[in-house]
Amino acid sequence: MSDIATDVITLIQKRMPPETKRALEPADKLKDLGIDSLSVVELIFDLEEKFNIQIPYNANDTQPEFETVGEVIDAIRTVVAKQS
């Protein structure tokens, strides 16, 4: 696993409720991990700070941009690659 994936998973695990903490797989859905909409916004701030990036995100959108752990990892890889 790449460093980006490891760092993203670590940040996601920090936002998970204690009773849901476990090893994560790319197919795991954020909502199934106990990550609600507020936690997603906080996670985005964490990711932006960690990778020194800006993530395009519309908090008013009712359809989540990131549903799975893998989608978060892919999105961060894409944004980081564009800045390189």
C-alpha cells in the first residue's frame, strides 16, 4: 500500500467511533464505519492539512462525493498528482 493510502486510512480511522474501529478495506463504506456527514467534513479538513491540498467539496450536496475508503484514497491521489 502506498504512503498516501496508509495516511488516508489512518485519518479515516481517527474519525471512526471507537466501537467501529478495525482494519479498513477500500470497499468499506464510510457510513458503515460510523462516519457521518460532520465527520466527513472534518476528515476533509484533516486530509487537506496532511497533504497540503484543497479538496473540492460541496457540503450542501445531498449526494456524498466519497462513499468508500477507496474513493477517498483515489481522490487524494488525484489531487496530489495534479499538484506535483
